[in-house]
Amino acid sequence: MSRRIRVLIAKPGLDGHDRGARIVARALRDAGMEVVYTGLHQTPEQVVDAAIQEDVDVVGLSILSGAHMTFFPRIKQLLTESGADDILVMGGGTIPEGDINELKAGRWAEEIFTPGTTIETILAWINTNVKIS
């Protein structure tokens, strides 16, 4: 029997709105995944430390502040430097389409989900892309 998928949901930076992050975290948990929610105002270092400590498969970043072009590359860099570049990074929030393309092209995020994305879509992406034994 394989283990459950482990997901860390984080709110980096000074963005204080976490309703969407909490909804996604609860939905993933209800779908059978193990979910760690780090809370508000996390630094990239705190996010990566928690991801490694919790041995997660996916880091989900929720960003509404407009700082996505700073946080995604920094978190990916820290994961790589820590030898944890096998952890997938997904995100959500108010991120313009052009920035989504740049984040994915730069390999700073494997996927971005914008407002209105269904939980089923997020679950399908995680289940398709996370390989566990």
C-alpha cells in the first residue's frame, strides 16, 4: 500500500488574506491527502524548512499580494540548494497570465491555479503529477 500524498500550503510574505488557502487545504485533506498549513506571513526560508521537515511532495503557495515573481523563484532556489528539488511547487492567487507563463517557463512553479479553479482540477493535477511509492 502506498502512502498518502503530503502537501504543504503556505502564505509567504505580508499578504494577510488566507481564506482561499484554508479552503484548498481542507479540500485536499478531505480528499485523503496529508496537509500542513503554515499560516500567514511566512518567509521563503520558513516555507522550505517546513516542506523539508514535513517531507512533503508538493508546496502550494497562495499569493494575493503581487509578490509572486519574488517568492516563487526564491522558494524554488532554496529547495534546490537544500537538495529537495523533487518537491513540486504549485500556486494560486491573483497572478496575471503573463506572469503565470513566466513562472512556469522559468520552472519556478509547475502549475498555477487562478481564482475560480475547481478543487477537482487541483486534485487531478496533484494526483497526476505526484509520484509516490
